Amino acid sequence: MDIPAMRANFAKAAATGDEAPLYFYSHLFLSHPETREMFPVSMAHQRDRFFTALGDVVTRVDDLDALVPILRQLGRDHLKFGVLPAHYPAAGASLLATLEHFDPDWSPELAKSWAEAYDVVATVMLQGAEEAAGQPAWWDADVVGHERRTLDVAVLRIRPRARYDYLAGQSLSLETELRPRLWRYYSPANAPRPDGLIELHVKARDGGPVSSALVRSIGVGDVLRLGPPIGHLALDGESDRDLLLVAGGMGVAPLKAMVDQVARHGPPRRVDLFAGFRTAEQVHDRADLERLAQENPWLTVTLAVSDDPTSDLAQGGIADVVLRAGPWTSREVCVAGPGPMVEETVARLREHGVPPQRMSSEVFAPSRPGPSVDGEVTE
């Protein structure tokens, strides 16, 4: 496979803006009309996601060690859409047709590279789906608590009706009947509990139909659908190394779940949690984070603001605040939050001397094709 040529080819299609996704979906729905029912009635919030994700995944096929676990999770996750084995060749054919349509330099060699790469991706995703045989495609969960913390942030407490296993730090997708077939990813803010209760932090996004519904319209007694857990942000089960957890905004949720995991199951370790916001008003979970620090002597919580000079919280960008409190070279590090914040924090901690193999991160972004998260991982 000629990966550089594939990336250059995909860039040509991506440069057309909406035209390539429109062509892709038109080709897919005309050639396989049965696939239309898998997507929302309005494609306004979907149009570029699936197409962009396909291209991104296939052009990373030269890094199989990193890609295979993600693809297996995605194959399992896609069962909630009703995806069948026959749908994979359909999507592949539409992808190649789109890439050919927007590239005057398309060649048989390029077509062969794309076909081989897509075959690898589809095969691994199908294996992930087959490994999940006998498991539910989704889980119904009752909303048992809904608390507005700020104008645009709510904390939901939900209880799945059947056992739902996940790891602290992972994300789950959910759907509400108010926004059918629009699945969005969120990270639980607690580790698994004996009573099954899951706490979700949701921020309403401008133009985000799911997040807005969850914050402003959903209430106690409503039912949500949950997809299988997904994501790679998790504690090393074999390590008792002290932890440095760094969050930006809604990225505090999965890191709070890790704190809960240590509190419930150990092993004993020192944990320093830093959470950055622009203003003190945005610190929606301050009381509970401070409670956790008071109850657990091994935990230190530092809240910081970057644009609120009158606040009594630590001042500055979260990466600056973290590095001022170091050194951290002996720690296992997890970082979650907006893309620029994650990139800066990870880069500076590497410069600080933290080995890359001891750092994991999750981007919480308003538009990610697969899990990325942000209170809403995908709006």
C-alpha cells in the first residue's frame, strides 16, 4: 500500500468541503438504499463524520499496533446502528468511488492501495463485532437524577437496566428518543459501582442537538440508550505508581472516575488532580472535587482559571500551573480536555522528562468521529 499517495488523494477530496461527503452519501444511499435508515433523518450533523472517519482510519493502516484495538472497539460499537457484514463492502465501494471522483490523477495502483487498506479495516472491525456475539447492541438506562450546575452544564445520574461493564476513564455513546439515531460520546465521572449508577457531566453546545437535549429537556424518568464502552484512557492495572491527572473543562469527568477507582479498589498511591477552566463560574463540580480531597488524604485537587484574575483559584493556563507544582517525572500521567490543551500539556510534560509510555490522553472535542469526548465527545 502506498500510504503517502493515499493521504495525498484523500486530502484532495477533503479540500472540497461538503462536496465529497455529499457525493459519498449519495453514492451509498443510491447503491444500497437499505443503509439510509441507519442515519438520522437530518444529515446536517452527520454529513462529514462517517466519511472523514473512514479516510482517517484507512490512512493510518500502516500503524496496526495502535489501530487494531480501536477498530475492534468500533466494530463492536457499530452494532448499535444495525450494521451487518454486507454493509462493509458497500461503504468501501462508495469511499473508493468518491476518492476517484475528486482526483484527476486516480490510478489503478491507487485504487489497489485503497482496496487493500479498506479490506484490513473492515476485516478487523468485523472480528470485533463477531467477538461481541451474544451481547446487547445497546443497553437501556433510566435517568434517576438531573441537576443543572450552570446555565449550560448538567450532571445526569443514570442506571442501566442490565449489567453494564466499563473501565474508569472510558467513554460511552448514548442516544435519546428526542434525537433518534444521533449517538454522542460521554465519559462517566465515576468508576463502576455496585448499584450500577453512572454519573455523566454534559455541557450544552451551540448547535449540539444531543447535548442541548440532555441539559435542557431530559429529566428523571426518561430512558437513554447506551452503546458499549470505548476508549483507551484507563489506569494501568499492573501499576501502583503515583498519578498525575490533568483536565481541561469537561475533561475532568474521566479523571474524576479514576480518582473514584483508586478510592474504591486501590492500590494505594498518591494522586494529584489538576483541572483548568477559563473562569471560576465554569467550575461546575467544585464542591464534589473538594469533598473528595478532604475525604482522601492521598489526593490533592488543584483548580485553576486562565481568565479570571479576581478568583481565589490558581491562576494561569493549566499546563503552566501543573509544571509550577512539579516535578512529575516519576508519575503515571493522564490528560483529558480540549485538543490544544491536551497537545500543549503532553508536549510540555515530555519536555519536563515524563516518558511517553507513561502518558495517556483523550481529546474532548465538539466534533470527533469516533470517540473523542467532551462532556460531549462528538458534537
